[in-house]
Amino acid sequence: MESSGSESQSNQSESSVCLDTDPLCDNLVRQLQQSLGDCLNDNCFPDDPVWPPGEREKRMEQRQHPRLGNTLWCLCGNCIAMPTIRESVCCREVEKLQKHYNEDCTCITTVLDMLQLCINKHFLEFTIRNSGRVKLRQLQDDYNRCMRKGAYRSFTTWTHGILGPKTRIPIPSCVVRLVRNNYPDPHGHYVGFREATDNPAEDMAFEDTF
Ligand SMILES: [Zn+2]
Ligand SMILES: [Zn+2]
């Protein structure tokens, strides 16, 4: 019994370490294994980039989505291609704006009430200053960006009323275009349909500071 037990141990040792029974070889292999650490659970490429959960699927969806890279979804004729699906919204798709459309008015950017309250320079300056969120110096230093934020915020309130801080509703692409045309980036950082220096309009509308 004893001899069969020790034989089995010896066989195990041979098969798991080295077929060669040379003790010197055994020793070298053992040292090598120890220096490598836990090979089975070791991550061979610990610095390999890994997609955050859902990110890969999101990018694939965006690449293939029929709204991206075109304005085929626009019903008002004034929208521009936007960098994300969420921003690719036409004013005609917004339920709360439907009351403004008729034979003469096919786009919200032609509604006088909206232009007066959300785009008009003097009114917008007054609204921004009156909000208490920006000092005169800030407005002067970063005028067009402050005006874009103010315009997006005014448009959101004009359309949907006062929203909670976590409720964000995309601003129609035609309105974004109008606001950018009226208050462009002073450095002209526009790359194709992307405006590199601007955040999405809906985010700008809800930023706490101007
Ligand atoms: Zn449109
Ligand atoms: Zn429109």
C-alpha cells in the first residue's frame, strides 16, 4: 500500500512539473514558476483598454443610425446634421410646439414670439443679467457663449415651462442653428456639423453658471 501511495505521489509530481526526472531541472522549473507568480489568474495585458459597460453598443448604434450625418429627418427645412442621435431633433417633432404651426409657419425659428423672447439681443441680455447668474464682466468677457446659453435656457423655458435640474429635453436642431448663427463662436471652431467648442445645447441650457 505504502509503495503504491508514494508511486502515485511521484507520478503526480512528474506530470505537473517536468517529464524529466533530473532534480536540477525540477528545481529550475519550480523557481521559474515561482518567479512568474499566479499564471492562471494573471491578466496578461493589464493595460489593455476596456470599453465601459454599454459604450461599445452605443457607438455601434450611432455609427449605423439613419439620423446621423444627414438631415433627412428634418420636416421644417432648417435643421442641420448633429453629432448625436439625441440632438438630431426637428422642431416639428416637439409636441409642445405643434400649436404654432400652420400654413404660413412651418418652423419654430420663424415664430415672432420665440424670436423676441429667446433670440433678441436686448431682451436676452436683460434676461441673463436679471437671472443673477452672471456678472457684467463675465458677460462681456465671453459674450457669445453667455448669449447661447441664455438663448437655449430661454427656449427651453418658453417651450416646456420651468424644468427640474435633472430634466433635460433636447433643443431642436433648427433652433441650435439659429442661436449659433446669431451668437457664433468667436474663434470659428466649427468642424463640419460638429461644433468642437460647444457642449450640447440642452446641457448648456442647464449649466449653473454662464
Ligand atoms: Zn427641422
Ligand atoms: Zn424648425
